[in-house]
Amino acid sequence: MKLLSDILYKAGITQVLGSTNVAIVNVCFDSRKIAKDSLFVAVKGTEADGHEYISRSIVNGAIAVVCEELPSEIDPKITYVQVSNSSAALGSIASNYYDNPSAELKLVGITGTNGKTTTATLLYDLFRKMAYKTGLLSTVTNKIDNKELASTHTTPDALTINKLLRQMVAANCTHCFMEVSSHSIVQNRISGLSFSGGVFTNISHEHLDYHKTFDEYIKAKKYFFDGLGSDAFAISNKDDKQGKVMLQNTKAKKSTFSLYSVADYKCKVVENQFSGLLLNIDGNEVWTKLLGEFNAYNVMVCYAVALLLGMDKMNVLTTLSSLDAVEGRFDCMKSMQGVTCIVDYAHTPDALENILDTINNMRTGSETLITVMGCGGDRDVEKRPEMARIATRKSDKVIITSDNPRSENPDSIISDMQKGVEPNNDAKVLAISNRKEAIKTACALAEKGDIVLVAGKGHEKYQEINGERIPFDDKEVLAEACKMTNKN
């Protein structure tokens, strides 16, 4: 329970009607979850406007309302707090309500198109192995030290974030590593948080169904770094064209990492095999169980962030070599027939190209590379033909299938993808709408020494079809179809 006056700090107040000397037992932005003596924050969302539910929230027990626009009918028993931006206010109010837990942790945000989940998870694993109680907020899962909680969004809403961070503090966690999505940045879900550092991994074609233009997508990512304080650090991928842009205007201490450029933190791939990576990190050779050049970047970020957080260099390097791959990220298995099977979350053109390039660089050349891939429904349509074009250029055989069609017809999505297949690659392509059948067909086509890549869903345990999440696990289906013997 908190006094309303105590949780309005930095809420951007323009007007108050009523007393702020009222006790608040809960904060909600969903009128359906309102209980007696709650504060209702009316947020303008992408699908609904919370202002339309102010009267319902009062009926359900709200004692105070935060809003951008005052309702036409004012209830004299209710306190109305008018603010310039409700979603930003919610972030500050959530932090205040939970006693600003982010200020009690070393909170590091990781943003970018690809690598967020892997980097955040590897950092969590790294610090746990170095005996630090650590938290994780990611697409795959949320963790409070060794306690695992379900994750529904890349970045949760502001109330959930602060509640989880408060639980981390209560569990004596000292660090938390958090994925920061572009949606969460523009929707102010991270508003009010105190970050100790920010990481930029890379940026490529993604989420243009939401941001509309690539420039707006870049600006969303940059806004995160613009908001970092002078006591924080900001580290960026110098090999990415937008790497320098992210560091412009930030007050944070700036640094860079790279595989190919002069940077503050430098890494070179010495060996890249299906058994692992041999890296030279700032002059020290490190063997990791992770695979692919993209993971060299992820390992490099972990090394740099750990040093920026004051960790011992040799302890970090030693611990990095013991880290395991993240589920659904270049998740590699062997079949009884000697087929190498890989499950990966690659669902953007850049990510798909990276993983196919990685596989091709690791091949001897005699193997057949069979790629199973699709594109999600109700999302960026422009990337569909591009992803099919990349897959057919860089694979020997491609099976185009359903991903998460959502409300769209899977065959329509497949048709959009096929438009990107060049005439000389037509013979490589099969279209099988049923994803399970597509995976089984890939395994049936594969012979000893071949490689099967199933891309797009990675860690996900479902397919979303017509608003329903149906249980589906790429890795499980692949293991059953190809009869696995071991995981690399």
C-alpha cells in the first residue's frame, strides 16, 4: 500500500482533481483487474484506449485515475491525475510503487534485431557461474536467480517488470540482464527504470509492420541509449552500420566491440566448427561450445559487459568457455543416420542469412543443406519474398512451410514467399503447408552427412493459428523424425 502522492514522482503531471492523500493498494492499466482502492492508469494502446474504460474501472473499485484526457463526467469521490503521457507515467508510477528496484540492481538492457535473447541468457549464465545471484528478463523465460517464470513478451509491461525486479532484490540478486525490444521502448514499458548499461547488438529489416519505416525502427533503438544516464555504460557493435548512430547523444560511457574493426573490445574467430568456436579475445584464446560467427559476437558482448561491470578478466574468460548454447539458437543435434540437425529462431532476413552463411562456412562442401522455413502471419509482409530468396540462394533444397500463421491463410503466406524465389532456384523448392510434414520430409530427403536446418521458431513450443496456440516444438518434431542420438 502506498499513498498516491508518493508514487506520482516523475509522472509528468499537468493537473490534479481531488486529493492525492489517498492509499493505493494496487496499480492497474487493465480495468478488468481493478480491485477496491486501486489506481487505474488509462493508457492509449495499439488495440484499445484505456480512457474508454475509466468509468468501468471506477465501478470495479478504482479510487484514483491517471489519464491524458479527463472524462466528461467527473466523480467527486475519485482523484483524477492528468498527465502528458499515460504510458510514460505508468513506467514511473510502477517504479515508485515497487520502491524503484532497478536502482538496487546492476540492470543491463540488450537491444538489437538479433542476438538479444542469446546475449541476455549467456550473461545470466555467466554471472551465475561466477557465483552472483542474477536475474533474467527475456523472450524465452524470466528468471530470479534459480527460479524460472514463464515469459509472454520480449519485454513485459512496466508493472510486471518492476514487480519482477523487486522480487529479484528480495532474493538478493545483484545483477539483471534484460532484453529491450523496440516495441517496449516506444510504448514506454522501460520508462522509469535505472539502467547500469545498454548493449546494441545489430539492426536489420524487422518489425516494419509496427514501425512503418526502417528509420523509425532505428530511432526506437537509439531512444534507449539517449535515455541512459552518465553513470551507465553504452556498448555498441562497431561492425554494424548503425553502431555509431546508437552512441550519438548518449550521456553514458561509450565503448565498442568488433570482429573486423578497431574497437575497445576485439575478437577474432580462429576456428569455426560444428563442435564449437575457437576465439581470440583481446589476445587470449578461448574455446567455446557455441557455434557460428554470430555467437562470436554474443560471446564478445558477454566478455565486454562483464569487464564493464568490474569482473576479473581471467575469471570471465575461463567461465565463458563453460557456457552452453541457448535453447533454440543454433541448437545442434545428430541423427542415427549421421545427419546434422539444427533448430534456430532465425525469423528475419538478416538472421536467416547469418545462420546459412555460418553453416556453409562450416561445411566441407559434399553435404546437402536442406532448409525448412516459413514466415509469420499478421507481420511484416515485405520480408517474406526476401527470406525465401536468401534460403534458396544459400541452401541446396528448401521446404517452405507454415510458421505462426496467426489469422492469415498459411498458403497465402507461402505464396508471398515464393515470389522471392528466382527462376533458376525453382527446382530446389517444395511447398508443404503442414509444418510437421515439412520437417518429416526434410529428414526423409537427408542422407548421411547432410544438414537439416529448421528455422523460424527456435525455442517456441507452439504454433499460433487463428488466435489459438497449438502445442508444437520444432526440436521435438525434428528429433522424432530424424531419430536423434545425441546433442552436440
